[in-house]
Amino acid sequence: MACPKCGPVRSATFMLILLALFISNSLAEVPLSLAERLGYRATDRLLIVNADDVGNAHEANAATIDGMTRGLITSGSIMVPCPWFSEVVNYARAHPEADFGLHLTHTSEWKRYRWSPVSDVAMVPGLVDSMGYLWPEIEDVYRHGTPEEAETEARAQIEMAIRAGIDITHIDSHMGTLQYNPNYHAPYLRLAIEFGLPMRVASQSILDQFGEPHRRGRIADAGIVFPDYLIHDLRMEDEPVDVYWKRILRSLEPGVTELYIHPAVGTTTMKRITNRWEDRAEEHRLFTDDPEVRKIIEEEAITLIGWRELRDLQRQESGDSAVGGQ
């Protein structure tokens, strides 16, 4: 016998099933955050403390290695054309667990301390000045060089690092030569794809200012992994280095943030190389020995990670365990 009340019951059940399916599909369409893809919660604050300019001087190498072994530095970016490249190569070979990427170098900005390209100058004539050194300013590179020459030199640096035995974890760009200009960013992205490496990418707010609001989406669509945020040029005028970095650490957003520092030991040689030696020495101290920095990281529940985690995730998601000869 038919139940006169079954019709409304079946209708309500059907509607609940449809609602459940709708919610399930809606949740499935929400992509996981980078933190979640790395195995953390979306609300976690993950931090990469990257030392730039590794290899440009013994003082930079010593401070970076010290910060990696005793302090809070989680990765470093090596300048392959620089005079002290071989020193960091020896360290990287002896410590394969160390997290080193490449600071792709197209400029040589210091007046009394210069370097040249690693590729044949005949292949990159627009990248060098009359002395055969890389140009001091980004604008010089854009004025005299071409994106093709920049790609040739960057590829030569990557291949030299691979031959030297460095397990490259990421790429970024010294002084941002490849970072913002769309014509020079194109080879930067191609190299990241070719060698299966994550890359430094400006935060969305910065790219909006450069008229590139869709760049991060295009990079992600290419399968490249990059942090959610990059701390760049947020230091206020006359703000002491220690105050600046402690302010930044207290204001991190959920997700993955990269901050880059330029640690160096404040020797007489470093004082002759750069008039910013005091800032570099202070960044070495802060991220190696300063107890307040450690306390902030603990109190703010910040998790330190390196670029290697991002590289391994990228290769896992792409199905490539090793790319580009690495």
C-alpha cells in the first residue's frame, strides 16, 4: 500500500543528497594552499630565511654557513660568477643537506670589486662593459643587452653549478634583473621549467604595481612552485635593521613567506667592498645569535622551512624526480 507521506520524505531526502553533492563539489574545487600541499595547515606561518650573495666574498660564505649551522638561515643563493664560488662549492659538496639555490647574476654593482660572466663574452657582448665586467646597474643590462643574452648567461651559470656538484634547490635573480621586466622574466620562467626548479616571485601587491597582476597565475599554471609572499623593500627610512626584521617577523601572514638577507662577517675587506657592510654584519648577528629573534619565532609559532621542500613538492607534482641534469 502506498504511503501518502512518503512523497515529501523522498523529496526531502533527494534535496539533502543534492545539497551534500553540491557542498562536496564546492569543496573539491577549492585548491589546496601551498602550506597544505607541503603537509601543513592553511593557517600555519612558514618562513624561508634566505641568504643572498653567497659566493661573492669569503665573508658572505662564512656568515651564511654560520647562520645555517648555528642560526636561523634555512637556505642560500649562490652567485656563480663571483670570486668565492669555489669555496661554497666545497662546502656544498661536503654538506649535501645544505639548501643552496642560485642567485642568477647579470650585474656587478660594486666599484672596487667586480666579476665577469661565466659564458664566453663573444656570446653575451651586450652584458659586459668596456672592462669585460658585468654592468653595474640593471638599466645598463636592459640598454645594452638582450633577453636572449641574459638567458644564455643564466643557463651557463646553472650548468656550471650542476657540474660543480651543487644540488640546486631554487633560482632567483641578483638585483632583480630577471624579476620584473616582462621581456627578461620570460627566460627566467623558461629556465625554472627546464631545470625543474622553484623560483623567487614578487608578491601580488608588488606585481600589481608593475602592471603584472596575472604573472603569478601564469607561473603557477606552468607548474612552478613559489612562496606566497616575498618580503621586499619594506624597511622604513632610518629604521634600524634589527627593528625592521623583528617588525616583519611579528607581522607574517599565514602561508609561505620568503625573506632574504645579506649576511656577511664585518671584516676590513668587507668594509672596503661595500658601504653597507654594517647592515650585512647585523643581519648575520640577528639571524644567528639574537635571542629575541628566536623568541619571536617561537612566540609567533613560525615554522622555518627551506627551498628544498618547495623543489621536492614541485617535482613530485610534476612527476619528475630529477630534471635538467640534477
